[in-house]
Amino acid sequence: MSRGRWAAIGALVAAGAALLAITAGGIGQNLVYYWGPTELHAAGPKAVGASIRLGGLVAPGSIKKGEGASHVEFDVIDRPGGRVHVKCTGVPPQMFREQIGVVVEGTMDKAGYFDGRRLMVSHSNEYRVPGDGEAVDVQKAMRSTQGLDERPKPKEP
């Protein structure tokens, strides 16, 4: 055989060995699953300890803030009716509120709750430019982005 053929065969063997090493080396440990509450419950014991991004909506009336700024508990729901209780140690974003889409990175605990390390809100990226002669309602825009509707109004003296 010629020298070029041996080089090609050697390259193929090296590529096959590298692929085998990656596969056997635990590539599954580096995977991060993206599941909703329904898929998380369907996974059962497989979900415990796995790196997961849990996505869904914050259930109304479920937010409980803990001591300090970096602890919050809430439920995440999805359309099929799934619900997962989340205990998150990450600082919630300013836009975090009820009925907003969230993605929480963390793991499912054996006790049945989701232990979140990082909390992100997902929001619409649509922006509608006001039409000609249409005034911009700044207060309405602020309430929609900061969740000011839920905050009590300050008392006037």
C-alpha cells in the first residue's frame, strides 16, 4: 500500500478512537435537559440529580420570598397541568412576578421539589412603536416591565 493510504487509514482510526473516548467518557454528564413540569414528572427518578432547565409560568399566588434577597420559593406550571415547587437560591430578576415565563437551572431533589441555582425570566421581545399622534403611557410601560401592579401604593401624608 502507498504511504497516502496508510495515512488515511491512520486518520480514520484516530477519529474513531476519539469518538469512542468521548462517548465512553460520560458525555451524558454534560447534558442539560430542558423540560416543563409535565415532562419533569414523567421522567420520574431519572430527573433526580440531573442538570435541568425547568421552563414554564410562575403560578399565581405561589411566590414566597425568604430572608434576604437571594431566596425565593414559587410554583412553575405549564399548559398540560403540571406543577413543580421551586426553591431558588439565585437572586430573582427585577421582572420576576406571577404569571411570567421563567427558566430555572437546577436539579430535582429527592424530596420532590426543584432546587434552583439560577433564575431567568422569559419575556416577549416585541416592541410596538406608537402610531402617529399616539401618546406613550410611561406609567403603563413601567408597570408591565417591573411588576408595579402588585406593589402597594405609598400612603400620602
